[in-house]
Amino acid sequence: MTTTPAPAAAKSPAPPPRSVLLDPAFLRLWAGTTASGLATWALPFVLGLAVLHRDLGAAGLGLVLAARTAGFLAAVTVGGVLADRHSRRAVVLWSALAAAAAAPLLAAGLGRSLVLMTFAAALAGAGQGACRPAFQALTAETVEPARRQQANAALTMAVRGSTLAGPTLTALLAAFLDVRTLLLGIGALWLVAALAPGKGGVVARASEAAPGAEAAAPEAASGSAAAASEKASGTPAPDAVSPSAAAAGSAAAPSVRTGFRAEFLDGIREARRHPWFLAGLAALVAVIALGYSATSVALPLISRDRYGTEWVLASAMTAYTVGALVGALVIARLRPRSQGWAAFAGLGAYGVAPLSLMLPVHPAVVVAAYAVAGVGIELFNVPWFTATQREVAPDKLARVSSLDFLVSYGLAPVGLALIAPAIGHFGVTPVLAVCAAACFLVPAAAALVPTARHFARTAPVEERAG
């Protein structure tokens, strides 16, 4: 006699993942990152107010801002090594405290000692530079991989929102407070950046068995094959060891502390393991050093000479920030199948900004072009940060991130210094044409690099199955 088996109980669908905005640990990190971004943006604006109030000369302003940039570039690589060597939370704490300590020194030197202000600005830049790669690595420790794109989008929205609302807020505060008090307020923001973030999620860090979920299976397979080969031949195969296994092994075995230079070069070697990362850096160089620098110099000139009004300058910059906010909102939900190609397309969209300045178009076209450029830049930034946090070996993430910031921030002043003489020698239109072509062509060439399609060494699981 046969019996009919009882029907299996239907499995209830898995609950949707909770929004990262409901995670207290991430909200603390978000508050600290937002405070640091607002403080970073506010310093040049407040120093500009000091020039208007005749507490600081134009030459002094240039010297102080140059010192801040030099401090940033000197500290960003040091911060990357320290954040991989020590606690990321501790690096954020001490670097932000250094930037906070610079604020009262700036206030004390204002109108009295340019030397003191220059030293304080260099200290502020060093604090800013050291905390940037540490914040990137701390994000990977705080947020699990499935929610990092949403987290990175929320972080960049906070920065863009500060840029949009900051001038109005600072102008309102300047009506009631003097410049020294505003500088002390910047120091208070750095204190928030130092104290708000938590220690990072140990569970999120431990659950990440490899630099990426998609890369885990092939990494494990290659490791197994290497182990079998080693067992048969008796010869070790160190090149086949996955980054996560190497990190685990280095943590388990007693290690000898290497020098700073060796650790930094180790970070460069890790970056070279990812062709998509090197291609992205090359594309960033083209867009920042050429496209962004050219538009920064040409937009004020064209707004004045072609349109006869400052309205085009203000509207274009506002449209760029609004577009970046829209781009961050879109990419927080969007998951392109070929995320690398989509990101490079977004980065290349910046070329419409110099292109619009070349042609005698209506001012609304220029404003719209800047909005498109803003959308595109965040369609690149958010997947770029997320892929770096996913693919790079966890124990080298801060060093690789420091290379990103070093190239991005380091070459921007070089581009600004070269674009102005080039415009004076060749004219605005030829320089803008070259820069627009570079913005379009270099990201397109970068998209052809192996591994660039997905910002990963292997395709996503669903595409491999297809």
C-alpha cells in the first residue's frame, strides 16, 4: 500500500535586507564622514570671507591653501599605511583630532601671523589626508558587502548636500559670527568626525571570506588546484594564494613589521593586481587634470565674456552639484549588469561640460551639460568605491585607497597650473576641444581593459551562469 507523502511546507520568502540607513553603526560613520566633508569644504570658504574682511590678503590666502594641499598629499599615503597597520578607527580619531587642533591655531594667526596660519593649514590638510583612506577602509568594516553600494551612495550624497547647502548656511552664520568663530566651528566639525564613528563591524569583516563574493569561488578553486599541484610536486605555489587567504595566514602566523616604504610598495603591488583599478586611475587623471581643470578656468571667463553675467557660473556649478545628488540617488538602487562599463560611461559624460563651453549655445545648454556631468561623476564614483572595497585584499584596502586619493587630489593642482597658460597661448576653444576629447576617449579606452567590464577579476555569478 502506498501512501501519499505530505506536501512540503512552502518556504516563506526571505525578508528584504534592512536599509543601511537603519543601521546605527553606519549612521555613526555617516555622521563622522559628513562632518569631515563639511569641514573640508568650509575652510576655503571661510578663509575667503577673511579676505573680504581684510583679515587676510589674496597672496596669504593662496599660501595657506597651498599649505593645506601639501599637507594632504604628504599625509594621505602615510594614513593609508597606518590604517592597514593599525586600527582604522584609531587612525580616523587621531587624524581628525589633528585637523581639529588646527582650527584654533588658524583663528589665533588670523590677522596676526601668516606663518602660524600656514603651519595650521598644513596640519589641517594632513589630518584630512590621513583620515580619507581610513574612512574608506572603515566603511568596508562597518557595512556588509551587499549594502555597500547603498552606503557609498549615502556618503556621497551627504558630501554633495553639504556643498549645495554650505554656502547659504555659512553666509547666514557670517551675519552673526566673525571669521574666528567660524574657524572654531570648523574645529568642532572635526571633533564630530573624530568621535562619532564606531569601531567597525567585526561581523561584517569576518563574513567577508574573500575580496568579493563573486571572486570567492574562482579564488577558492584556484587555491585548491594550487594545493593539489603543491602536494603532487612538493613545490609551493605562492602566486595562487588568494588575497584573503594571505591576509588570514599573515594574521595567524607571527609577522615581522616591515618598513613604511615596503608596506606602501606592497599596496602598489596589490593595486597592480587589478587592471580595472589602474584603468580607472588613468581615466580619473584625464577627467580631473584636463576636463575638470579646464572647465574650472574657462567657465568664469566664458560666463563673463560671452554671456556678460555671473549667473551662468553660479547656475552651472549648482546644476553640477544637483546632478551629482541625482546620480547618487540613482546608483543607490541601480545595479547595472556591466557595472564597470556603465561607470566609465558616466565618467566620460563629463566631456559634455567642456563641449558646451566651446559652442555659442544658450546658457541653459551649459547649465544642462553641467547637470549631466554631475550625474555621470557619481555613476562612476559610487561603483568605483564599492568595487575597491569588494575586490582589494582587506589588509591592503587603505593603502590602495590612498593611491586613489593621491592621484585624484595630487594632479588637480597640476592641471590647474597648466591649463591657464595653455588657454593664454592657444585660446579657449582649442584647449576645451582637447580636454573634451580626452574626457570622452580615455574612459572609453579604459573600459576595454580586461576586468574593466565588471570592476572585478571575474564576472558576476548570474552572468557566468547565463
